[in-house]
Amino acid sequence: MASVPIKTGGKVEPLRKTRPCPECGKPSSREHYPFCSDRCRTLDLSRWLKGSYAIPVAEDEAKADRSDERE
Ligand SMILES: [Zn+2]
């Protein structure tokens, strides 16, 4: 007897894929997507803003003292 493979199409996929919170790794909520909570969103935002201001440019210039000319 030949067994006919039954196609299981009863898998229901969500409209949006739930991503883990980039801040703490917990499953994100729909309300605070892609974060899990408003706290994590604020935390990430504040850190991003601080990071953009705290870019050490002087240190990088000191290392790149010698000019490399490459054509
Ligand atoms: Zn989180």
C-alpha cells in the first residue's frame, strides 16, 4: 500500500515575527516593538544618544599620526 503524504497546513504563523529584545534578550512585545518594554526602549535610546556624543575622536587621531597615502 502506498502511503500518501498528508500535507500539514495547520501551522498558523503570526503576522509579525517576535524578535528578542535587543536590550535584554526577552521576547519583545507588540506595544514596545522591537523591545520588550518601554524601559528597554528608553534605555537603548539613551545609550545610543550618549554613545553618539562619546565617540573618542582624539584618541583615534593620535594613532593615525602617520599619513598613509595609498592610491
Ligand atoms: Zn528588554
